[in-house]
Amino acid sequence: MAAPGSTVKGSEKKKAQPTGRSVKDKWRSKVWVKLRAPGLFQGLELGETLATEPTTLVGRTLEVTQSDLGGMGDPSKAHVKLRFRISSVNADARVAETRYIGHLLTSDYIRRLARRKRSKIDLSFHVVSKDGVEMVLKPLAVSEHRLQAKLQGKLRARLKEVLVKAALERTAGELVRDLLNGDLSKVISQGVHDLYPLKKVEIRASEVLGPMPESTPAVPSGPEPPVPSAPLVEPAASAPAAALTPATSAPPAA
């Protein structure tokens, strides 16, 4: 009972009894793991992620815009997303190796291309590179004006023909390089120009269905730095020609 004159404001709280179990801080148990791009992108660092067990990262995918790709970034390629999948993890070094699995264009960039009173041609098909790597390419072609259905059908057939041939002439690394730097779009535009001069041609998405050989060339995403010209070296002054002296005949033997 309460003492006389005192007021009771509520039931007294019981003190928490220790349960004998310690609360584990999940964040303290996590470690930072660096994500490294494959040799196709010169092994650049893609970023870092947290993981309790680094080996559980294998199989996860990540996206990096081409403009944020380390020292190879191109500011004009912010609408291009590169997709990677973690293939292995070195738990001791805390480094995760990745492989390139494709790319895609942002949806707002595609919407800007396909405006009113324009025809948009979408395709998706499989191609095989010169070194046997299978890929899925999804080209997008936009015309200046609306096109008839018959002409659109001819353009679809020619687009597929040009891309299948271009893939067979290139290794997987060369195909990815030409795709990302825009050279493949130029090949398509030239290949269909006799049918109709398209306003814009892009590969809106791609997917690599198998592992790529390690010997593929690195992808130059950004503009190449200018090659410094060699310093001019003045030619050394030629030594004066030795004066020709007439040969003297030896005196006859006695």
C-alpha cells in the first residue's frame, strides 16, 4: 500500500530481467567487398557492397551506367546501363569478380526517340559471334516520318540480316566494343540506307548468353586521349668528306 499523503501515478514498472542472450549487431558483422569488372573493361572497380558472408554474393547482378565506369566513363553515355553478374569472390582479399552479361538503354531515353508521327521498329533475335558466343540483340530503329507496313517489313528483314552478318565477322569482345561505342549503329544505318534513311538506330538492349573468352580486347568507352607528337629532332650535321689524295705509286724494288 502507498504511504499516507503520497499519490500513485501508475503501476510500478518491473525491472527487465536479464535473459542471458546478447543482441548481435548485424551491421558490425558485415564487411565491405569490392566489385571488379572483367578484363573486357580492364578490370576497373565497379563499386563496393556489404555482405555478412562474401561468398553469398555469387550470382547477384548489378548495373553501372557507362558514364560512371571508372576512368573509362563517357559523359554522353549516361543513358546506357551496363549489367554485370558476380561470378566469384575472394573472401580473404574481399574482392568479387564479375562478368559482363549485357546492357540496356534507360526508358526515358527511348521515349524521347519515339515521338509522335514517327515509326518505331523493334526487333529481338539471337546472333552468334565469330568465336562462338551467343547473344541476344534488340535493335531499335526510328524514322523521320510514318512508314508503310510493307516498308517496315523490309527494314526488319534487312536489320536482322545486317546484324547477323556483323556478329559473324567479329569476336564477342569486338561486338560489345562496337555496340557500346556506336560503330554497330553506323553499320546498321549504312546497311539499310538504300531502303530508307533512318533517323536513329540504337541497340536498346543486349544479353550475353554464355561466358566470353578472356582474350577479348578492352572496351574503350571514353574518348581516346590525343597522342603526343614526337619532338622534332634536327638532323646531325654530316661530317666533311675526307679530301681525296692521289695515290702515290711505290718506288720500284732495287
